[in-house]
Amino acid sequence: MNRCLVFLLALVCASVTISSACVAAPSEWVGFTLDPERGSDRIHATFRDDSRSRNDSNWSTGFRPSDLIGMDVAGFRAAGTRPVHFAIIREAGRLDCAGNGGNAHAAGNCRFSVDPAFARLLASRGIAQPTRDQAFAMMAVNVRSELINAIAAARYATPSVDDLIAMTAVGANGSYISELARAGYRPDSIHSLIEFRALGITPEWIGGMARIGYANLPSNDLVQMRALGITADYISGFDGVGYRKLPVNELVQLKALGITPEFARAAAGRRQALPPVDELVQMKVLGHLR
């Protein structure tokens, strides 16, 4: 179901709260602002490249105070104005930031630097050297070495930098790859792996389907079922009406048309035999039942 993938990848940016291009594209200096995050003790940070006129150069997310290394949190929250400095350190690189703050607000500039060891790891795995924009994005979504090593161990084709960013953004990490393998699944490409994770196809969800009689399904069937929101309860509802172990293609057709177990029960009425699935479909399309 690769036709879903372009749409899914378009949603990656929203899922990690990096703005429309999903990349920060920093210049030599990256501006920052810090403010309290509503409803929590986290600090909301926005990083921007003021040299660009568009809003696709922003990265905005919440941090635990301990993630802002060297930050005087008490001083940030106290009345008055004072110097503020902190660092965000991740495997792919780091931001070193300084400015002024107080009254629970701060602003200033950061310098971004790539981690040399991470750059060497990319090169050792045959991954093309990232642009500065891509390097910043890897730091922002927190691409980690364990993902790169897991991809190599699972013998996937060499990923691109954008693949690594997309995988990390949707949560397809090394643990996810190994847990899928233990459940008997190895998507045939990096893009399929991203699609699996973006749809929420987890070992737990696969196990739930197996427990109601849908074990060892082809990957494409899992994608279709998950994309349409077919749940174990939905399938069990049809079992309860009398439609036992419906084939996946029929479940997909029923769900796509919004046909529920209740609709099927009403369609059966007082008949001695249940109407076949294609008759349910026809009744739904023609509006014979609401």
C-alpha cells in the first residue's frame, strides 16, 4: 500500500513539531526563545534561523529542565534579567546557546556543531555526508547510532540521511526493528518500515490480531487494516453476528464503506441465512439501510 506512504511522510513534520519543512536549516547562528510550557514544568524552546524569510526554518519543542545542560532554571524563572546559557547535546550534534532571561522568558543565539564521531559513523556505514540543514535536523529529532547499527544488522539497504530523519521522527528505532523481527515481520524496505511505524503497526497490535485468528498476515494486509482502523473489536463484532473469520479483503471493503456489525445485524433481519458480504456492500452503497 505504498500509495499511503507519501501522505504519511507528509505528516512526519507535525508529529515532531518541527515546522513545515521539518528541517531547521541554520545559519552560523540560530536564534532561540524559551518560555514555560503550559500545563507542565517543561520549558518550551523555539529555535529559528532569522536569516531566512520563511517559517520553514523553525524547530519548536518542549524540554525537561535537565535537558538544557548548564541552565540556571531558578534564575530563568525569577524576576529581573540576567545572563542565560545552556547546551543541548545529542549524538548527532550540539547547540551551545547564550542570551538573557528572567521572568520565565529568555532569548538569545546558539551555535550548532556536528559531532565528529557521529559523522564518522555515517561515513563508515556508507551514508552520504549530510548537508548542514540535514545535520541540524538529525540533531533536532535525535537520530541515534543504535538506529544506524540496527538497520545495518537487519541488512536493510543503506539509508539516506532523510530516511534516518523520517524513521526517528515516527519512532522507528532499533528496538522497533528488532521487536518486529521477533514478531515475524521484516518490512522489505526502509520506506515500508517507516510506513509500518507511522501507521502504528506494533508487535502488540500484531499480537492482538493473531489472538483472534489473524496470525502471519502479509505485510500489505497489515498496512491496509491498520490504515483503515480495523481493530480486534471490529472483527469480533462481525464474529458475534455470525460472520466468522472474514478474509482481510472483505474486512477492508466493509470498513472502507463504514459497514458495522450493527449494520450487518440489521441487514440480516429475520432471514434464516446471513446476507453475503457483497450483498451488504450493495445495500450500503444503495442506501437500503442507514
